[in-house]
Amino acid sequence: MNPKTLRLATLWLIWPASVWAGVPSAQAPERSQHDEKAATQLERALTHHPDDPALHYNLGTKLYRQQAYPEATGAFNHAFAKSGEALQGRISYNLGNSQYRQGEAKETSAPTEALTHYQQAQEAYRMTIRQDPHDLDAKFNHELVEQRIKRVQEQQATTCPSGTSQPKEAPAEQAQEQTAQNNAPQG
């Protein structure tokens, strides 16, 4: 695994395994039907139990796998607010992953927004580490996000207030520009 890659080793599902059981890749068409059936069952269960944190957690996991990170974040936040302490460590880890992915997507186009997502990811990993001080994946991701935050902050420090980079002129170019200004007609 690339050491600069977010560790996504822990996307746990806590809904019955029969709903989310894997299908061998050779049966891809059946897998699609299986995924649709599982999604339908999840939606039905959420209709009947809208405050069940485990169902919102599973919804977040499903949305994360579909790369719908903002929606996954919402589902994880809902699950976290309704869950007990035992489930919060898992939820906060995956919440951190969702926030990280959103920050990653915004890093070049909206660095301030990316920074906010990275800071929220970092806090989510801290919660995970408080729940389980031995969670190496959460510690690794926390450090990775810390590096990303520093990088974005350094990039922001080298930009002017309008958000565009301020190029540095070479000394020779500065001297030529000064000479041109001195020799310009006064009027």
C-alpha cells in the first residue's frame, strides 16, 4: 500500500450479513441484482426505523462505496448523533474517510473548503483514537490528514488575497523592469 494513501481498511457493516453477503466476481450480473435488493431492503428498513443508527451507518457505507461522499457524511453524522459509545468509534472513522475524500476533491479548486473538510476528518480520527487508542489505521489517517492540512496552509500562504498565485520575478527581470521605469518619459 502506498504510504501516502488513506487507509480505508475498516468499512464495517453491522446489518445482517445475509443482506450484504458478497457474490463472487464471476457472477457480476447477479451481484448487481443482489446490490439492488440489498439497497431496497435498506431503504425499507430506514422507512420503518428512521432513527436506527446502524441503518444510517450502513447507508453511509453504501453511499461511500458509491463515492457519494457528502451524502455518506450526512448519513454517518446522523448515525453518530443517534448511536451509543460502542458504535461511535466505527462511525467516526468512516466519517473521517468521507471528510477526507471531500477535502481531496476540493484541494485544487477550493482550498479553503478542502481545509475545512480535512480539519473535520482530523477531528473524526481523533474521536476514533479516543475510542480505541490502538487503532493504527485511524492514527495513520490522522497523520496523513495533518500533512494535507499543512500542505494546503502552505499553498494558501503563497497565494495573494484574490486566490491567485503571486509569481516571484527573477532578479534580472526586476532589474530590467526598474531600468525601464527609470528611462520612461516623464510627463
